[in-house]
Amino acid sequence: MTQKTKLYLLTGFLGAGKTTFLSSVLNDLSDKKVAVIMNEFGKVGIDGTIIQREGMELVELNRGSIFCSCLQLSFVSALVEMVDRKMEYVFVESSGLADPSNIGEFLEAVEAVKGNVYDYSGAITIVDGAHFLLQLEEIETVKRQLMFSNLVIISKVDLIAAEKLAQIKLKIREINQTADIVESDKGSYDYDFLTKNLLAAGWVESEDTSNTPENRPKTLTLTYEDEISQEKLLKFLNIIKKDSYRIKGFVQLDTGCRQLDVVNDIIDFKASDRCKDKSELVIISKIGPQIIRPIFAAWKEVVTTKMTLR
């Protein structure tokens, strides 16, 4: 009997730490045949560049949610392709704005084409400990991701007080009564999910997703070629971040190449060697296309060099 491919779904809102978690898992599975299906809302894939390594299969599906009809066929095709390549593990990292309520439909579609080839092993949701309580109030997707989760990992617990952590756990349990809840301190966690049966308590029956072509968030790519100072870029980001769900990319500064990540009020620069001939920032807007004018105005006021926004 042919061994099935173990399939894990990774969800969590923008900036929660999904890619950091996935990178750690891939290190643990370095001797296995592993594939990743990476989903981002932007036109330019950033996270795939971060996790890419020798021997790993990577498929990037951009410009929307894999659970939306706009990428449905591409997602099913990617799942079928990974079976044909005889992977031992497939991890699907969905966009932070993805609602996975209809994951069952995709598993059924693959089964109709290839047979019972996947061992669906559960959905893992990364919760941003620093911002979760506010996100839960404002964004329905955060609740939907938790409803369909089999394991919840609370990230950034080193940044929050014990009382807030207790509140977060209480809220999670109100939404999902069965998923295991694990804490992650500075990216590390003590839980070997690969040896657990995450579906022991069952899983929620599929529903229609809230992701549609009509409510897809506006995503922009800002590119520039000149080196600029971190001080100027920081000032620019502080102006536009209030209107952005997430800003990320690789930028060339006068101090060298940096990986940039902006979530709410946190702006993080990490040294990197992944800059190309031009710097690229992906901006996911909270206010739709209305963000275009403030971006141009802030760049002209603060940075002044030539840039392209598309």
C-alpha cells in the first residue's frame, strides 16, 4: 500500500509568526521530502524567499487567498502536483487574511482526481500574543482561523504579561473548545506536533469561506533603486503603517541589505543577503486604494528619491 502524504495547514493573521514557525519545522525535517505551498496576497512573494532551501519543493500562489474562488483551481493543482512528486510532507502556509473554512472542499477535490492520497493531519494556527485581543475585535478572519484550528500556538509570549496571556487563552477557548494551546517564547515552543494526532477530537465541518474576489484587500508593491537611510525609511513607515495591515520586503539601506517587517506599531529590520537589484516592499492596505495618495505624499515628503508603486 502506498504511504499517504501528510498534509498540514498553517494559518494565523498577518505578522503572527507563521513563516518563523515553518522555518523551524523545515529544519527539523531536513532529511525528509518536504514541500511547501506558500500563499500571499501580494503580487510579489516575500516569505517563499525566506524559507527556500536546498531539496525543498516550493509552490507560491499569490494575488489572493487560496480559499477564494480566484485561486481555487491553482490550489487544487498545486496539491495534486505535490502528490505526483511523492512528497512525505506538504505544508500549506495560507495568507494571514485567508479564511480556511472550506478546506474540506479542496481535500475532496484532490481525492476526486487522485484518490485518497493525503493524510490530512490538521490545521495549526499561530496567534500573535501581542496583538490578538485587538485583532479579534476588528477582524472576523482571526476568529474563523481559530474555529478551524486543531493546534493553536500563541507567539510572542515574551512580550506580554501573564494576565494578558490568560485572557488570550480564555478567548481562544471560547471559540475553540478542543484544540491544544501551546505557548511560543521568542520563536521556540515545547510541543512535538509531528508525533501527535491533532485530529483526535475531530474537526469542524467545512463551511463557505468569507474570502471572495470582491473583498480581496488592496495590495501594493513599492520599489526603489537608490540606497536610502534607515532613518528616512523609518519615518516614512511610521506615517503609512496606521493604514496598513502589513508591510514587508527586502530593502537596500545605506547600512546594507535588510529584511523589513511591519506589524501594527512594531517595525523590525533584520540583516539579510536577499536584496536584489532593487528594493521591494509589499503593502497590504486596510483602507483599500485610498492608501495610494498618502503613500506618494509621505514618500515625497520624507524620502524624495524615485520610487514606483504598482
